[in-house]
Amino acid sequence: MCQAGCGDEKIAGGQFPIRCETGVRNVNTELAKAYEPQEVEKRIYDFWMKGGWFHAEPDPNKKPYTIVMPPPNITGQLHVGHAMDETMPDILIRWKRMQGYSALWLPGTDHASIATEAKIVDAMKEEGLTKEDLGREKFLERAWEWREKYGGRIVEQQKLLGLSCDWERSRFTMDEGCSRAVRHVFVKLYEKGLIYRGERMINWCPHCKTALSDIEVEFEEQHGSFWHLRYPLADGSGYIELATTRPETMLGDTAVAVHPEDERYKHLVGKNVILPLVNREIPIVADEYVEMDFGTGVVKITPAHDPNDFEVGKRHDLPIINVMNEDGSINENGGKYAGLPGMEARKQIVKDLEAGGYLIKTEPLTHNVGACQRCHTVAEPRISTQWFVKMDSLAKPAIGVVKDGRIRFIPEERATKTYYNWMENIKDWCISRQLWWGHRIPAWYCEDCGEIVVSETDPDTCPKCGSKHLHQDEDTLDTWFSSALWPFSTLGWPDETEELKYYYPTDVLVPGFDIIFFWVARMIFSGMEHMGEIPFKTVCFHGLVRDAQGRKMSKSLNNGVDPMEVIEKFGADALRMCLVTGNSMGNDVRFSDEKVAASRNFANKLWNAARFIHMNIDGKHVPCVLPEAFSLEDKWILSRFQSVTKEVTENLEKFEVGVAASKIYDFLWDDFCDWFIELAKIRMNGPDQADAQNTRQVLCWVLSNTLKLLHPFMPFITEEIWQSLPHEGEALIIASWPVYDEALHFPEEEREMVKVMELITAVRTRRSEMNVPPSRKAHLYVETGNSAAFEAEREAICRLAYCSGLEIGESFSVDGAVTVVTAACKGYLPMDDLVDKAAEIARLTKELEGAKKQLANAEAKLSNETFIGKAPQNVIDGVKDNAEKLREKVRMIEESLKAFDTGC
RNA sequence: GGGGGCAUAGCUCAGCUGGUUAGAGCGCCUGCUUCACACGUAGGAGGUCACAGGUUCGAGUCCUGUUGUCCCCACCA
């Protein structure tokens, strides 16, 4: 309980004493010298949860501010990339919440159809089970169990990171509402003719046994072979030579193509060749797709297993022979090779070709091979019946809203170019997957009349023939089909909820660059199509988090960083701060323990500043309000605080989160701790009780308000300390964000204080250069035309510049003294025994040269008429001021040198 | 093949629409058992802002080219 009996209770277990409105506090002993985040973070998070401050409701008196979380996959646990995904928005949300917005930070998880299914299949393998053994229903039961287990774990980890999400509104891409939205969209697009089913060339993963969209295929450089083959002409007049990287596909060859202009082969066009091993007669066709310069200029055409060949096949009306099973093995069309797995077939076919004399040579070749994004199995192009979204009409408005600036990308140029490039060349989106875990396609086939029924509700009868024999399409939807609806499906769409009206469109999205096509682009066209409105106003792309050597984090390198370990070791605040300081949007970030340690040190610095203040206010009546009267340094720190408040707010508005963080860091460490606290010590130990009290109040006020600025970045430690200081209001998380106050801006006093600080630094530097220990004090004479600031800070100068005494005046003549010169004054330190006159003269001469050079520079500028004519006034004034200072400095140095000459 | 990023101190990186003397963290060197903090404090060394041109009164910043490096898209069998 508070000594003053105000009844205020402490947040259980805090290291600091009770919080208290009156400012009277218990005297605290035995505070840990180093900040220990583990205990604090847990307790503070509970405190926030109990306070209900993460929850947002539509409120007509407030402006909405919305961020939806990129839903992490439920495949496992959080990695440091997620920490990046989530820290940035959490900073923005906490900031906006403090600014009084109804700030909604909407979390959730993604069912991640293919990724999750693959994991479950792997896990089942260990039990010796396959999907088919279990059957669809049992498999889905397992999947939901998986979701319970891992979805929950992710949320726990996000809480440890300090995310201030509205957990009550947490969503899952396969929950009831999202599933309804998915069906609604599917039916709507189908009815508009924007979803169709058809037989097309698609990418197929033989391992996952499903179709993939184009962007789910990643090209990897592989070392392979280039087999040069000879196909005999049917008329026995010779051979035609060609080369291939996939000899097994020859089983499905239905032609050989050459370029129509190729003189070497013109005479052969129209003739036939005998396909070796298969003995099928296939034509030689002419097609411009063939590049004359590559290989022999002859291409074998396999329309069923190559997208280009498929096109050639269409142009020449070639038969399509599918020779591959779902698992990549050769099917019955492969004759004697039927049943062989792809690689086996390749080996056997090469062997047989060689034996038959059809193999000319084998060359090594590095080429790009498409692989499944999930399992990295080589993807096979394959003809198959799938569902597609027709893209061209959807892409147009999605390009438009970025072009006209309704949606802004950051970094702008880089992101928009990438986006346009993709959107403008977009192909139809293959959305069906031969998987079980996901949204099942809402299409039913009538077994009697063949009618396809696409419906939001499960149909009983065929609307065409009335048959009851309907079966649902076996396939599920691409996992991104549901995440594309995330910004509005999570707000209740297709219902017209209050939330949807209030919070949509959302404000910012903070995704990684890697999902610009998968997710960002698709949300944009979905938002436009279904809501008629953009899904978000700004997209801030962040870069990749790399390891200390700059390598991509990957399982194979085992260089991934577990954010939970980092939090355990350094604290969540340190991790969060580390992820944003010194970074700019869109650029990759290197992660190292040293970097987190730097942020941890900052937390500790803050902790100790608070500890110092507690040592001075505990047990005393210190309200956290500004005093009536300010000293020079009070005005200086308050004025600095105003500037920082203004700048940090502006930086956040421009999403310059890294710059904002460094400004708070510098202010707190350099200005507040290294200068203001040091100055405060003098005043609080001095005889002037009123001034000592004022000092305490200013210390409290500045720290308390700086905590507000820092809170979005380092929420835990700031809340902990803020609660321990005299404060108004329940919690820092809902305190008002500081607003720039002109009444507390003192530019003149700031400049005066800087003069004093420059003198102190100059003296310290000179002493340090001469290796004088702080214990050895020296008298200081300060020569200045304007003594007010130096007089006001007399005590400070003595203490911080290690003076035994201080005299301030217009002119001194001091023998055997070390001289320091700043822009505003000259100081003498009589240290006869330490003064090496020759060295002093050399040093002063060097300094004079430097000053003269700078002065000449400035004067040259000022005498340049075009500069005066064209440069803005503030720049000219700056140069003028600087020249004036330099002239004074030159004069003072010259004077000192003269004194040495005359020996006085 | 097309597009883009990056190149600034020993290392990792900031540097907004061009504007006074280019900054930070870490590392390094030198003082300091100063009554918040050695996860500290006070100083110091260290940069031709990749290279070559150009625009401008003025360029780390804008333009062109060159080199190195990384990424994205396309996918020549």
C-alpha cells in the first residue's frame, strides 16, 4: 500500500514500489542493478489482458485504424521472420491507440492447405500410415487436432512478443465465417464466368500429388545432362538430330519441330520420323517457337508434358499423349516402361537409346528446373482438368488502384514495378488442389445428367434433372484463395457487420516482399471485386531477416533464429527494438546476438535511469507535473523533448519506424541520461530545496513522457516503469501520445545550453588528450562576451569539467595554461607542469588552420552571387551564422597564439 | 532474356523532397572502483560516400555509363 494511504495498489510483484497518484512513494531498497525482463514481461502482459485494452470496438467518437495480421501458417512455430511481420504493425497499432484511434489489430492463423497437409502426412508416415489408409474424414480429424495444437502455440508465442492484438476477434482461414466467405466468392465468380473448369497444362507436384499454381513453382538451378539423340527419318533417308534434358518424355513425343526459316531443315518439313523405342511415326513440323541457334535447332515435341510443346501441339493439331501417372511414374502409354518411376524410366530409356544407336552424346548442362515450393520435388507440367480464376478483368482495377495512388506501396518504386510487372502479364490462376485439408470446392456433379451445380449451400437434387445422385468435387482450394479475402472476411463479410462498415478498408499491411503476388496482389483484386473498395491504404513491405553472415535463414543451413530463445535470453523488448532500429523499409536485415545485446543494453540503461529517479523521489512528494520555474537545463531538455516528439511522430506517419526508434534512443541515452541526469545530481544534492524539487519533477515528467514515445517499440519495460512513477491514468498502453507543445519549445535556451555543453566537452577532450585523471581538478577561466549561460551553469561546469574553481569574465591573462576554444568562449586551464608550450602552439596552429579553412569556405559561398541569388534564405542564414562563429573562433585562437609569442 | 535492389568508418547499417563540418551500433585505442547503470562513463583513431562522366551556385543524395554483388520475373528443348 501507498504510504500516503491513497489506496493505490501495485501491479503484483513489480520490482519497483507501488504506483501512486499522489506521488508519495515507499522508499525502495535492493532493486536489481540489471533489468530482468522475464518476470516483468509475463506480469505486464497479464495486466494488459485483464485491462481489456487490446480489444477494439467500432466507436463513432473515434477514428478507426485497422491492421490485419498476415496469418501465420499453423505448420509449426514462429520464426524471426514472423517477429518482423508482427512487430512493425504492433508498433503502429500501439502508437495509434495512444493517439486515440479505435485501433484494431486483427490476428489469426492460416490453414496453409498444402504445407499443413504435407506435415501431417509426414507425421503419419512415422506411424506407417498413409492418407489413403485413414480416409478423408479421419484425416481431417487429425488435421483439426493439429490445428488446435499448433495454432494455439503460435498465439502463445505472439503474446510473448508483446503483440497487442484483439484476441477476441482472432480468426482462422477455415473457421465458419471465412469458409462462408470462400463459398460466397466462389459461387459469385462462377456465376460471373470468372471461375471455370477446364483441361489445361498445369504444374504438378508428383510428391504432393496435386496441381500447383504458377507461383508455387520455384526455379532452382540444377546440374543435369543434355542428351543428343538421333531420330531416323521414316523414308530411310537419314536422321535428324535433336537434344533433350528429359529423355523419358520422348514416350509422349508426337512431333519434331524446326524453325520455318532454318535452311538446314527446310526440306525435311512435312516428312516423318520414326520415334525410337516406340516406333511411332511422327511428323516434322515448322514452328517459330524453335530457336535456330540453340542446340541443333530441332526440338522434340511432347504436348502433354511441356507448356511450350502444348502450344506447338495446338498450332499443328498434334495428338497429346500423356505418359505419366500422378506420382511421376510412367503410365500405360509408356509401353514397356510403364510403372517405372520417372528417374528409373529415364535411366532405362537412355540405356536403350544408347543400345539402339540413337544416343549421339551426353553433355553436362546446368539449367533451371521448376520445383514444388513446399517439398522441392521437381514439378511436372501436365495436362489436367482443374478449376481456374480468369484473371484479366480482375487484374485491371487492381493495377488501377495502385497507379492512381489509392493504394500506396513502400518502398514505392521497387514494389510497384514488381507488382505491375506481374499483374500486367498475369495468367489464369489454377485454384484447385488435389488435397484434403482446405476448403472443398462447392461444385457438385450430377451422376445422371452430368450437370455441374455450384452452390453456396449443399444441394440435394440436380436442378436440371432432379436426380438425387450428386457428388461433390473431391478437390480443395488453393490456400491463398481464402487468405485473399482476409481483410474483409475477418470483419464478418459477406454479412454487412458494424465492424466491416467501421474498420474496412484497413489502413496498413506489413508483409514480406516474398508474398507480394501470393497474397498482396490477390487481396487487392479481391477487395476491388467483392467490396468495390481497396483492402488497405498502405502496404509497407519489409525485407528478409537474414543471419549474421547475411545468408537466408533455412532449414538446410540450420541457421534459423528462434525468437523464443532470443526473448528468453534478452527479453521481448530487446528483440522488438533490435528488429526495427537502423532499418529502412524493404531492405533486408541481418540478425545477430550482438545487435539484440545492444538493444538489451538500452533497456538496461532505461531501467537504471528509472532506478536513479526512484532513489531520488521515493518517499518524497513528487507529482509528475512540470514545476512553475525552469532552469536553463530544464528548458533545454524540455525543448529537446518537444523536437523529438515532433520528429518521431512525423517519422511514424511516414512509416520510418527505424529512424523514429533511433531518435528516441539517442534522446534517452545521450540527452536525458548523459547530460540531464548528470546535471540533475548537482541540483538535487544542492542547498536550494525548491530547485531540487523542481528537478525531481522535471526528471519525472520527461522520463514519463519519453516512456510514452518509446512504448510502441518497447512496450513491457516502459509500462513497468511508467506504472512505478507517479502517473495519471490506468496504463501506459492507453496513455495519450505526446503532442508537440510550442510553449515548451525554447530554441534560444537550447542554443545557450549547447554553448555550455561545448565548453565542458572541450575541456574534457583537452584533459583526456593530456591524460589527466578526473581526480586531478584544475581551475578554469572562461572568457566570453556573453556570460549568462556560463554563470547559470557554473556548478555544472565545475562538476562535469572537473574544475577546482571557475572564473567567468571578458578577458583573462593566465600564464602556463592549456587553452580550449569553442565557438562561444575560450577557456584556460592553468596546469603549468603539464603544459608543453611547443605542443600547445602546434595544436593551436593546427586548430587555427582548420578554422580558417572552414571560414574561407563559408566566405567563398557568401561572396558567390549565384549562391546568394539562388539558395534558400535559411541556408544562407546558416552559412552566415557559421561564418560569424568561425570568425570569432579564429580571433580567439590567434589571440592565444599571440600570448604565447609575447610569453605572457 | 527482362526488371529491380545494394555498394557510405575494420564489421553491420542509417542518411527524408539536393543545402552549413557525412552519423549510429559493434569492434579497436586511452583515461575512470564519479554516490543509476562496466549491459557503464569520459575521450580518441578511423570515411576521395564503388568507379567515370554529367546536371546544379551546391551532389553521398538527381541523370548516364562501368564494375562488383544480391534478388525477382521469364524458362532455350
